[in-house]
Amino acid sequence: MAENPFAEFSLEKTIDLRWTLRDIQARRLKLSPVSDEDLRILTGLGLVEVRDEGIVLTQAGIAVLNGS
């Protein structure tokens, strides 16, 4: 199993970031907008990218949600 990308964060922050990844994957950003801080963290970890069509998960982000 790959290293936990959230190891440096508190349990509460880790849960928030994982829910943010789920919201991005499900395209629920109008209901649950991503905070600037969470976007910066997730982009820095390589889990999301900002593209013309919006915020999308990278393969690493998908792997985190799938537990791989």
C-alpha cells in the first residue's frame, strides 16, 4: 500500500480532506465549495489538478479514495 499522503495532518483535517476529494469526484462543488487552503493542500500533494473544466482528481487522488 502506498504511503499515507495525509500522515502529517490531524485526524480531523484528514477526514476533511478525504471528504473534499469525494466532493470533487462527485462534482458536488456548488453545494460544497473547496476552501482555498484545502485546494492548496490537495494540489501540493498531487491529488487534484485545476483544469479548464474545473478541479479534477489525479490518478493519485483516485488511488487515495480507492484505498490503493
